[in-house]
Amino acid sequence: MHASFDLIEAGVVGLIKPTTVYTYGEMEKAFSIMEKAEHMGKLILKSDPKDLVPAIPRNPHPLKLKEDATYVILGGLGGIGRFLTLRLAEHGAKNIAFFSRSGDVKPKAKALMQELRDMGVNAISYICDVADSTVFESTMARISNEMPPTKGVIHATMVLNDEDFKTMTYEQWNNTTRNKIQGGLNMHRLMPADLDFCVLMSSIAPIMGNGTQSNYAAGNSFLDGLAWHRRSHNLAACALNFGFIAGIGWAAENVKISDKHRADYDLSSIHPPEVWSMIESAITGFQYKDIPMPPQMGTCAGSGGQAQMMKHIETWMHYNDPKYAYMRQLDVLATGKSPTTTATTIALLRKSLTQTTSLPQAADIVEDAIAAKLSRVMFMAAEDIDTSKPVSVYGVDSLIVTEIRNWIFDVLRSAVGMADLLNAESIAALAVKTAEGSLLVPEEVRREGRE
């Protein structure tokens, strides 16, 4: 140690040079350079009052559920209910009750109950027809004796009987509406008045309409009205009008989407993180900062900009209604205008892949996209990327290869392995393999590559 300081005092050893200074706004670039371990000297981060630094703002109303309260899920043992219940448990819920006509007899329901118990949750499933007021009242009496006070409820029942209104039977109408209308009314009348939250899982159907779902639209319309009614009497309530939910719930488990329509549905659907964000806001009562949640909030109504990016789902039938004239114009890009946002760029890239008619055409699009992605992560000019060379010649490390592979999977919907990325003889060859496996490319085009 003494010898080291003697060398410094004698001027034999000086500061490490060169020093390269980056602002906090350039932090990502600095860390990317450091990861490659090819720089000389030291990389220094320096704060500046003018820096724009990406940050997740603190939530002033974080969700923290009460351990000594019971939270009730009506019809919550299906796909969406499983998703919601686990989120509630993660946010502190220790007592959860389910009301459903079948109870927890199905294997998935049993698995959910066991998973909750493993998390330390007192989960009980009650066989209860929520549309039957006598049964509902007796079930609430049981809960009062067996569990802590009820402080929150999520109405998540759903029964579908799609049929044109003129040919719909009374049974089809009643079976779909009763859980929403009679069930919602029983919930309103028989559950405690001092609930911390009351979330009503509604649908976009009563707002936008669907030719074969008049019964479903009517039932959800009642829930929407119930939310407004409860709010007018200072009771907790928020109706959420969801559209097509991707990945979880009835639609994800029962609706088969063809490859050619998948990209369009990705644009028009709402995804699980967004679903939970809306429900979390409905529970806390705040949508952003101190802005309160309204009694009703909808999503997935679509916009003209979305329709512009789609190939197979070119528009929504409600766009013919003059009430939605503004929405037809919303987000629309002017002809020849270049998209500026990442989301828009990805949407246009996906749309171009769905419209390809040959594998070479699809591969060319993918090749340009991969080159552009590689140039961004390597901080190079796009024109300096030679697609006749392999990815490995650009000095990529395992972190960058992983990032590119994940990007290919998420954006291009193609499962490419690490070995494929590193061993491909060129970026062009990698693009062909990626295009052959992309679910965005029409099946007949991909089949061309396999023949």
C-alpha cells in the first residue's frame, strides 16, 4: 500500500485515462459499451439538471389489501378469475371467497385453490347461484360466520349464448343475463354497504354492439348502470368495459385465431398487464396520480389508426354509426407520413409481414428489421450493418444476443434460438429462418419455404 502511494506521489502512476463522460440520460449507452469490455479508460456518469432520465414514477396510491378482510369473487374460478385472484393474493389478500354454481370440482379450480393455500391464503369456494337471492343471502350468512368481514367484491360472471336477436330463445336470453342482472342486483342488495371496492367486469359489447350478443350486451349494460347508481349513493363501484383479452380468460381458452388474423388481434386486444392495471385502479379508486377513477371505463373500442394498420380486420361494424365519427379519425396517419413511435413502427412492420406473398419478400422485410435492431443495440449506423455477414462479426455478447432473440420472438412472432443467431452464416440467412417460423407470415408463404 505504501509503495502504491509513493508511486502516485512521485507522479509515476497517474489517473486512469482516457475518461469518457456520459450524462444520466445516456446511461443505457454507457452500460452497453461497458458490457462489451472493449473500451479504454473509465466511463463516468455525470448528473445534469437538464437530463431526461427514464424512470417509473412512484404510485401515490399503491394497492395494499387488508389481511383481516374477506374478498369475494363472483364466478371467479375461470381463466380471468384465476389471474385476478393470484394478483389479489400478491397484494396482501389472506381471505378469498368464491361464489360459483359448480364450486371447485374442476381440476383447474382445485389447482388454483391449492396454489392459494400454498401462498398462505384462506381460500374457500361456495356453491352459490348468484342469481338466486335466497341462495345468495344464505351464502353471505355463512361467510359472516366462517370468514372475516367482507370488504371487497369482483363481479366476474360470464355466460355466452350468441344468437341473432330475432331467433334467440328466452332460455338463451335468460341464461346469459341472469348472472349479470339478478346476480348484480343481489350483490348490491345483500353485500355490506361499507365495501372498500366493488369491481364489475363488464364488456365493450353494450357500448359498441355485436349483432349476435344482444343478451350479453344487455346484461353488461345493467352492470354499467349499477356502477353509476352505486356511486350516486356514495357506494364503492367501478364497471370496466373490456374488449378481447389476449392470453387469459374465456376468449383465450375457447377462440381459435388463425395465423393470418393474429397480428390484427394483437393490435386490437388488451393484454394481462393492462387488464390488471385497470382493475388495480378500480380497486384503489385512482387511475393516475390523484385523478379518481370514474364509475365506468372502457377499452378496446378501436381507432381509425388501428384500422389503418390492419389487413384482415379492416374496420369495426360500429364505425358506420355517426356517433363514432371521431374515433374513425383518431390516430390516423396522413398518407406518406412517417411513423415516429416505436409502437407504430412495430405495428406497420407486423402488418407488412401479414401482407407478404412470397418467402423472399418476407425475408427481405425481416432482414431490414433485424439489421435496424442490431444497429440500435450496437450504437452503429444502420448503413454500416452488412447483412451478408453473420451477427457474430459485430462483437455481440450473450446479453445482446438474448435481447435480439427476445425481440424477434416478441415483435416478429418467431422462435429463434441462441444457436440460430450465433451460427447463422449471415444476417440474411437468419432472416430467412426467422421468416419461415414467423406466425405473422401467411401459412401458405411459410409452407413455400418448407417444400
